[in-house]
Amino acid sequence: MKLKVTLRRSGIGRPPKQRETLRGLGLTRVSGSRVLEDTPSIRGMIAKVSHLVEWEQVDG
């Protein structure tokens, strides 16, 4: 299973750890998306910035 993660709000003005998490997910632009493996570490990163992103499960 894979997850499609989309950046909905900018990381500007956010704490450095949140910006680093967005960078780790590969999200650099608002409305930019990435399809990532569904692993516990990716789920944890999404949880840290859940107020900035949207995600959905996709078949992959």
C-alpha cells in the first residue's frame, strides 16, 4: 500500500523541525504531492505535520 501526501499549507513561519519533516517527505511546494510507501516512519512524519498536509491511500 502507498500513501499520496499533498502539501496544503506552507511551511513558512513553522518551527524548523516541521520544515525539516516536510523536506523529508519531499514536499516543497503548496499543492505538491508525493506517493510514498506506507511505513511506520512515514506515518509518524505525516502525524507531525498533519495540520499542513492531506493524505490518502492509493494502490501501488
